[in-house]
Amino acid sequence: MHTWKSRPPPARPARSTSPPGHWRRPEAHWLNSPPGATSRTRPPSPQPTRLPARQGEHRRRRPDLRRRRVSRRARSTVESDAMALSVTQGFDLFLKQLTPRAGEREAKARHRSSVQASLRTASFGVLWFRETGSFTHGTGVRGHCDVDLLVSIKAVRPGSSETALEWVKSALKSSFPYTEVVIRRPTVQVRFASGAETWEVLPGFVTYRGGATSVYDIPGASRGWMDSAPTAHLDYVNEVNERRAVTGGAKALARLTKAWKYYNNVPVSSFYLEMRAAQHIAGEPSFVPVWDICRLLEKLDGHQLADMNDPVGKAGRFAACSSEATRREALSKLSTAATRARKALDAYQKEDHATAFTYLDLLFAHRFPSRWQS
């Protein structure tokens, strides 16, 4: 019988031979597996557990944070390298951007022969064709230029202008059955390429009221007939535009007013705006865009888009809108435009170019160039 003093000491655990801090593999469960067990039947060794990330740590990179830092640096670099434009320079750049490209003219003109052939075979007969409108006058706006074609009809003028429009629509629809052909007074529109290449065909009946100048009866903007002298009107615009004091001013101002119309969806006649612009420049000693766009818009707002007398005295009065409803809509947008143009001009006179650019950008529906150019 052993006493407590004679009992053997308990066995001490085997000392690890691994260096300090080294991870020791836990005892494998298969050490107690029965004899004959192979590595294929042994259970997998447990893997070390990955501790969760501490608060504030990111397991992966944050590229969004890096982009944010880079964008701040890039913005500061651009502002330091950019050049501030004056209001005059801003208008120069804007007018260049409004000028149609040569390819745009070529794309729209590719259908000329087929349109003319379609009308020549019609039963009403054709005397001649004449291109009119902004492309011919040099007052078109990039992306908003349609080809206007005046067709002089040989047949006797019908009592209703609607009948003449239906004649032209039927002839074009028979030649282009898969193309949209619609009446949009005072013209018939042929919308090639889903409207990207639109032709506007205007039926006209030549009269002898203008003497040596060809005067036509054409459909009115809303109903009935009206006089048109396209060659005389083009000569008038060119004559005003070539005045030495305002060289290029008439067509530039017409292009600016048309840009305001297109960018703000104002239902007003482009021809009316063009003739009003030429009439305004004809009485001015010089052309300064920020001044003249403001004064013209204020004039139009002041007389509430009243009908205009023909400045060459060859035709009747020009209407601004096709109906009273469209006139009310146009007047509402015109009032806003005149206010913005006046605020831009006031800022320009105070040499506050930043404010002037802000109101000009609003005037042209955020299409006016930025003041800062790299």
C-alpha cells in the first residue's frame, strides 16, 4: 500500500519543439481512427478560424474613395488651367456651334432628285422648283435645318389651300409609301430617316402682282392663302447682312433667335423671327450679340408677336404663330426669355461675366458655352 508520499508524480505534457510564436497544428482527429484507415478515409483537418475585421478596418480596397480624391485634384487642376471667356467670346463660340456642318446639308440634299421626280409626275403639273428657308438664307441652326422646297404648280389655284396641300401630300405618299408624309401648315413634310432628313414642300401659285418680282400665293400659317416673295425676302436679308457697320449681324441674330426657339420649343415661325431680326439690325449702328438679342426679344414681347408688314412691300403681313393657342404659349416663353436676356445684359454692363453667363445659359436652355474653357 502506497502512501501519498510514495505516489508517482503525474506525467508532464511533452514540450513543443516549435519556435515561440509559431502556430502549432492541432491534434488530428484521425490519430484515433481504427487500424487500416487511409488518408482518403480520414476526415479533413480543421482550418484556423479567420477573425472578423475590427471596426474601422476595410478588408478590401475602396476605389471609390481613391476616385473621389483624384477627382478633387483633377477639378482643381482644370480650374487652374482653364481660361475664362468674356461674354463676347462666349457668343463667338456659340455661333460657331450653331452653324450647320457641311455633312448635314449633304445628308438632307440627297433626296432632292427623288422628291422633284415625284412631284413632276403628279397630275397638277410643275413649272419649276425653288429652294427656300434657312439653308438657302444661311440662317440655319445645327440639327434643326429642314430643306424647304417651293414647288410652283401649273394648275389653277384651288379655292382652298387645304386642297393644294392634299395634292402635294398624295403625290409624295404614292412615291414614298413607307415614309411618313404629313401636312404641317404651310408645308407638307416628308420625314426621311425617321425625321432626321426632313423635306418641307411648299405649294405655290405664281401671280403677277409683284411686277418683275415673283410673288406666290402659298397656304397661310393657320388657314387661307398668303403672299410670298422668296427671292425678294432673301435679297433683303442679304442686303442688311452686308452693311459695313453690321457685317454678318442680320444672319447671326436670326440664328440666335432660332436657337432660342428650337431649344425652348417655342411655337413661333422661323421665317417670322428671321425677318424680325433683319428688320431690327437694319436700324442699328452696330451688332453686339448680348445687346441685340435682348433688345429684339424685348421688342417682340412689347408688341406681343404682332403680325409683321413685309419690309420690301411685295407681300402681305406675316403671322408669328399658327393659332391663338400657340401664340399664348409663345408669349409666355417670350416673356421669360426677355427677362433673362435683360438680366444678362445688365450683368454684362457691370462687367459681372459670371452672372451674365448664368442667365445666357438659362436663355438658351443650357446650351450656351461654359465660361471656363480648357
